[in-house]
Amino acid sequence: MNKVHIFLAVSAVIIAVMGCGVGRGSGGSQDIDGMIMISIADEVKFLVQGSGTVTVDWGDGSEPETKEFTSGWLEFRRIYLATDAPPHRIIISGEGITHLYCGGNQLTALDVSQNNALIVLDCERNLLTELDVSRNIALQSLFCSNNQFTVTALDALFVSLNGDGNISQLGSEIEIFNNPGSADCDPSIAEAKGWTVSGFTGKRDVNTGFSIINGVLTINVRGAMEEMQGIIIDDDGHDEMLTYPWNGKEAEITHIIIEDGVTSIGQHAFAGFAALTSVIIPGSVTTIGWDAFSGCKGLTSVIIPDGVEYIYSGAFSGAGLTSVTIPAGVLDIGQGEYTWGSNAFGGCQNLTEINVAAANANYASIDGVLFDKDKTTIWQYPGGKAGASYTIPNGVNSIGTYAFSGNAHLASVVIPDNVTSIGSMAFAFCRALTSVTIGNGVTYMGLGVFFECNALTSVTIGANIENTGDAPFTEAYQGENKAAGTYIQNNTGVFTMVPAVETFEIVDASTFRAELSNSTNITTAEDLMRLYYTEEVSEEGNQKLTIETVDLGGGRFEITLVHEGLLDDSMYAQKIVMTVRRTATTWTVDEIKRNWKCRQGRGHQNWGIELCR
């Protein structure tokens, strides 16, 4: 399931607790135009989204709280005093609410019978033992994992779902992970109505679910694999991470069989499955999502079936593929952006050729190199393609983003006059590259074109370049005009750049690794860097602090922090570069290094490690 919690409209909502009746025939709640929830938690919070106003009666004698929708969702939160003994009965009223997120509130009862406009209900991580949604005729998504539903309760919930399997109900989803009845309930009751059930752990009588037997993961769902995934929402209401029911079993899965009926492979579905050696993708699949197989270094071959139309950015980045064939039906192959991501096959160090079916209307291949159909744009030069030199073919006028990035063999490239633009990061991380000749036709060069080309000693740029400055050689990912070398311009407008070797001081990271092992709230690369670098930005001295992250593929990231305008007499700026690895649940720091720049008259103005005066 692609559980993006977007909350739009419920006429009114009420929260209540164990021992307090709710719903029809339970003490008058049927007269309330809304939902009733009962909680035994000391703190209750929930999110709604939609239009109009929302009023909340917290049930503690205080004035009702009213908020008006402007954009996004509204968050309501109440911490009860010790004198406000549970159960807490909370009423939420609003004409424009269609989505409600009330997870993690220790709810023991929930009545949504008065809310026939409810579209999405997320009541995960509570203490619910029953739920009736028979009056919620608009309901399309129901997330009730991690509750106390028994087999009988889940089957009753399935019975109460609306739908008869017709086209209007197809695509509806219910998630029941980690309930007492998750293994023995009968999901076919819901599936017969057109609902997709995720979280059933028993034996299935219908084509849904997954199994792991002797290292073989078999996936058999109807429709998009995204329906099996969830998104954890943190305390601030932000999406934290994607999860799949097989997360945590990466080391034991060596083969994947995706059975017919699956229409898309979800983003990050198998990212980092280092033990994976084979995958079977059925003809029903039309989409392979972002980073779906990224970092699968043991995956040396894959057959992409004819039905696939979209292969998203990073889909196989950093995988162990040696060759791949793009079938005739593929409409789009994802390209990375400057500050994130990679091409669909970027970082595949063993990939020697990308072939394309002759009947494909959008792409073509020349000697294993991926082009658009007209052969005017070069999209991907395989990362493992041998050969020390390469001349861009005549007729090509554009080099795509990340097109040559990461190739370990290229030493020299000739770009003829017919080429007019070179995309960002086009030759980034080509560490064998020593010389590049760019023809007079090039007028545009993106950022970081030669980023981390450490062996590069000569770049000749034609006379018609319009926008380069030093951006193609920048070592700052936002293109802040930080030159990585020296440029020489002759009287014909040709530039030659001999980059200086940027030096770093390696930092002992052992203490920080120990600190990191005790931290549980690191969700982003920026969080990780700010845990390490605690200096604050002062309002004095025009200080500026930036943190940029680059995806190196295979779950590896490089985080760069630059702090300029330091309140120091001799040092003007310092840079911290951290190389890390991330799995679904942990961060691992491989290396931390630093350098700095001195103030005018106090030493070097380029990044280095010589002491400032």
C-alpha cells in the first residue's frame, strides 16, 4: 500500500475509551453528527485535512477548539492533566473532513457511523477490538494495523466494508498487520468486494500477499505493489520512511518471484538486497519504481518484460547488472536530478551494455550506449563499459544528466561541435578521466559536470560557452562558484582548467559513531550531519551554513556541510564531508573529513588543510 496520509473530509469525529459505549445504541452518540473516539492515553493527537472549519471538544470541560483549513492538514493535540482521568471522550466536528489520522492514541473504541463522506481512515497502533464501517460508503483506504482485532472482529470488519467488486470499488485498500487475527481471518471477504488486503499472514486462497520460503520471496498481489507498502508518519506529521512487509529480511532473500497480476514494483521495494541474485518480473508489470532494485549488487541479470512502460530514476542504480535490454514498450527511463538520485542504471559498475529493442519508439542503442530514438541525446554510457576513450557520435546535440557518471574506464572524451548542451553531473565520479575536449558548439554546461573527476588535468572549452563560470567544476552541490581548479583563457576564448587537488584532514569518527549508536531520531542526512556539527549560525558576520547530500548509489550517501563567515580572526569557512551508508533502520558512518579556507591576508583562499595565520 502506498500509505500517504492525506486527510480531506469527515463531517464530525469523536474519540472515546474502553468501557464507554460508542456508536448506535450506546448512550446517545447516534445523535452526534460525527465520529466518536475513546482514548485512555494521557496525550491525544490526530490529523485531518480538507476544507472549512474543524471543532474539537476534548471532553475535559475546556472550551471547544476550532481551526480553519488553509492548506495541508490540521493537527490537533491535547495533553490531559492528572486530574483529567481517562477515559477521554473527544468529539471532532467539521463539514469538510474526509480523511482522518488518529494512530497511536490508545483508542479502545471508535465510531465512524455518522461519517458517510469518510474516504481515508488511519487508526493504526491503538487498542481497538472492533470497527464497523458499513455506513462509510465513500471509504477507500482503511489502515488498522497494530490493534487488538481478533479473527471474528476482522471478518466482521471485512463484512462491513462497502463494495461488490465492481469497478468503482477496485483500488480500495485495507491494512491489518500485527493484529491477533491477522493470520487466521478470511481476507477473501474483503477481496470479493474489490478491496486489497495487506497484512494477512496466513495461507491465502486468493492471489494476494507474499511468502518467504528457503530464501525465495514470492509476491502475489493484485495491482500495484505500492499497495503493500506503508509510510510511517513522525510526530511532526512528516513521512518518515517507506516500509514493506519483507523489510528486515534482506539478508535471507536470494530470489524474488513476482507473480502475474502485479502491475507495478514499488519505490525502494528491494533496495539494498545484497544477497539477491535473481528476480522474475511478470508481463503484467508496467512500472518499476524509484530505487526499486538499487544497491542489489548480487543481481547480475534481469529480464524486463515487454509490458513495462516506465523505469524510474535509480530503479537499478548500483546493481550488479552486466547487461540489460530495454523492450519495445518502454516510454520513459528515469534520469537523476542534480542534487539527488541517479539514472535508472547509474552506478552499475559491471554494466557493459544497454541494448534497446529495435521497435522501441523512444530509445535506441549504439554499441551498448543508450540514446533517444533520434540519436540526438546520449542518456546513459554504461558504468562498466570498457575503453579508455570515447568520441560523441555526430548528430548528438545533447548529453544528458549523469550520462557518463561513475564510469571507471574512460580516460579521455571528445565532444564535437554538434553538441550544444551538457547536463549536470554528466561526467561526475569518472575518476579515470584525465582530459576532455569540448567543441565550439556547446553553449550550456550544467552544474558539477566534472564533479569528483580527481584525475582530470585538462579541459578545453569551446569559445561559445555562455554560462559556465566555474560551475561545471564546482565541488559544492548548489553551484556556489567554488572553483575546483585554475582556469586559463587564451585569446580565442578557449579555456583550459587544471584543477588543484583538494586536500582533506581525516577526522577520527569513533566517538561520533558511539554517539550515533545511541541516537534514535535520525531520519535524514541533514539530521545526521547536525548531530555531528553542532555549531550554530550567528547573525553576525553574514554567516551561511549549507548541507547538501549526494546519493552515491547502493545505499551510500555523501553529506557535505559548508559553514561560511565564521566568527574567527583567521579562518573564514570550513567544510565537513561525511560518507555514510543507510539501511532501512540504521546509519553507518564510513568516513569524516574536513578542510577550510582562510580570511583574506591570513592564508589560502581555496579549500585546504594548511593552518591559517
